[in-house]
Amino acid sequence: MKTLFLAWQAPDIRSWFPVGRLDADAALDHERFVFQYTQGARSAQQRGFRPLLSFPDFKGRYQAESLFPMFGNRVLNSRRKGFDDYLRTLALDHNDPLDILAITGGERQTDNFEVFPKIEKQADNSFRCRFFLHGLRHMSDSAKERSKTLHEGDELGVSVELTNPKTGVAIQLTSDDYAFIGWTPRYLVGDLLKSIASVQEIRATVVKVNDGSDVPMNRRVLVEFYGRLPDGFQPMTGEEFQPIVSAH
């Protein structure tokens, strides 16, 4: 199974809530998709979140044999000119909408939703995920210029920021000469902070640098994040990630 979460940003306080989860059966080549709302949607209701038109019941369990438009419309159409080049910017050699969404976040200018992957801890307690460096467009000109000089395989520094003006707590990424260049996605912060004292290893590595004037800033630097979590700790299993339909 592959799992993605759908997050919604409250317009008043700008906080993000995990409001739904999409499960795809990889064994069936993604021929079975299931969407359910999560308990995070209940918290989001207090900030104005309402069920989506395509998923009108908070307690519903929606199934389909193709990717729901809510998610499919957030992926570049494979028939579009330049699609192969687009895949290369993501360091992908295959067209899998779920893998694309996991890396890009599926952000659109027309709504307050974002998609992120469920972190899966392996038998050796390790996990991996890929994402584009966040916040680069808000960084200084010197940071933007430094990002252009990064190379595939460069190791990035990882540190906790306690005074981020938007999120309070965040995880910063720096170049090997300690230039602050951006952040990890929000979805990595909570679980890492819960286990940071006992995390055995954290590493961030540059996978790809996309240059050119036609490349948007939020698609410039692709990063792979690797970590080893403590025994007994499972990421993304808190109440806000649990489906409403199966809650007791």
C-alpha cells in the first residue's frame, strides 16, 4: 500500500491540518484507491473546514478504480508537452501520480490544500522521503545564489528552529558552509520533535538541482531526507492521522 495525506490550511491562523488520507494498493498497480477523512478534519472544522463536494460525508469511505480527480488534477497531464522533462526535474524515471504527489505536494494556487506522503519506518527503524527545499523564494538573495551552486550528493545540515515566525518550530537546512537555504516540509517536524532526543541518525542530501529561468523557486532543489527512529516509535500514527470511520 502507498498512503498520502491531504492537508488543509486554515485561512485565519494559517495552520495546517491533516484532514484526509488516500490509500492505493500498489500490488494491484494502483487499481484500487480509498479515501477517508481523518480526525484532523474534526479539528479543522473549528476553523471553517467543510467536507469536499466529491467526498461529502466525514464518515464515508470512498473507493475507486482510478485516482480521484481531487488528487489527479494536481499532477501534470502526461500528454502535456515537456512531461518527460518534468519527470526528470523530480528525479523520476516512471510516471506514477502518487510518487509525483509525494514529492511535489500537489500545491495549487486556487485552494488551501497540500498532499504529503505517509512516512514508513522500515524494519531497521530507518525512513526516507524526498521533497523540494521549502521556503527558498522567501530567502535572501545570497541564499538563492548559494542554492544554485549546490550539487547532487551534497550533504545538508539539519537543525531545529524554535522561533520560526510562521510555524513556531521548524527544521532548517543549511549548506556545508553553514549558509541557511530553507526548510524541510511541515509534515516532518512533529514526529521528529517527539523523538529527536533518541533519533539515531538524520541526514539530508541533495538529489537534484534544477536550474534555468523557467524553473520555479519551489522546484529548484530536490532533497532526500533519511533518518533512523527509536524502537517502538511509529511516525504519523497520532490521533489526527487516524480515519474518522474507524475511530471509536
